[in-house]
Amino acid sequence: MKVTVEEFEELVAEAISSLPEKFKEKMENIVVVIESLPSQELLREMKIKSPYGLLGLYRGVPYTRRGIWYRNVMPDK
């Protein structure tokens, strides 16, 4: 099944909104970025040969490491 970028973005938004509340409440200050393929630089950094070998990546401060100092920061991705 082939979907357009817009259809895929809608599916992602629906998936996030359908998450149980206990997970959604932990997703504060997170931006979901959708890209067709990872950059060559990222693949080299992660030591991944195929661009299809990376389907998701979290970059940011883990929820368990956020403290009272975690304010006014750019969103995690």
C-alpha cells in the first residue's frame, strides 16, 4: 500500500492521539519529525549501512533524567 506524505503524517498524528493517556502525558516538549530517509551523516554516525535500517530515533533528554532544571529548552525529537 502506497501512501502520500500527507496521508502518512495523518496516520502518525492519529497514532499519537490514540496512545493511552499515561504515555501521552510523558510526551511533553517532544516534536515528532517525519523524514523520508535519514541523512548520510546520521547513518555514518549511527554506523548503519542501509537508509532503511533506521525507522525511528529519539534525540533529547530521557524523561527519567528530567528534573526541575528542565525548562526553556528546545523540544526533544
